[in-house]
Amino acid sequence: MTANYTSVRLRYFEPPIGQPISAEQVRTSPAVQFYAKAMANPRIIKGALCHGLWILTPMPELLKDRQVICHEVVLADIINAGAVYTPSPTGVVVDGDLVTGRSKHEVEPFIDAITEQIQQLSVATNRFSSRRPTTSVSRLRVAS
């Protein structure tokens, strides 16, 4: 999920005609449902940068007890959804299959962390492969 207000716009939904808006309806947004399905699958590495965690706040059970970092503008919402705010000198926090970044200024280490998680998952789930990645993401950046 990208930074800024993308996650807010993706939470948009049309209430049924003639019905008042309810908090439960926020959970029905197609993007929220899509992300919730991804959160249920630990084999999918998810990333949320800056305001990106807002896509999950309609379903607080998805953030409960997850260690995250986010922009301070959304911090109260994320904590209210049950996440554990974890400061990090790199501005990136990895909690298993969920990678979070504080702001657009941390986009490079954020992408690197997602790449590393995908590589680790690939090695861990490919029982038949004897090859392991020999070049880390950080060494790739230095070499380029």
C-alpha cells in the first residue's frame, strides 16, 4: 500500500440506497476486503508505507498486536486498531509478512525490506531448491 492518502481513497464505498452509513459498511470496501484476504495469507508479503496502514483500520483484528511503524499523522488510528507502534532508526519495521515504513523518505529501505522478506519466503518454501540467494539486496545496491 502506497504512502499518502491512497489507502483512504481506496476505502471508499457506496452505502446501499436508502440505508444510513454504518461503521460496519467501511469493512465492505473492495480494497479493504482485498487487503484483508492478503493479510490472512502469510505467504504474501504485505507492505504499507506512511499512511498505508489506514487500509487496515476498518478491520482492527488485522492489526492487533502487529509491530508497525507509520507516519505520526496516522499513529493514533493505528494504535486504536490494536497495532504496536515500534520506533525504528531505519524508519522500517518488519513483523513477519508485514513490512511497514514511516514515510516516503524511507522508501528505499522499505523496498529493500520487502525484497528481503520475499527472498526469505522463497527460500523457506522452495524445499526442492538447493540454490540459495548468494547476493543480498544491500550488496546489490553497493555494487550498482
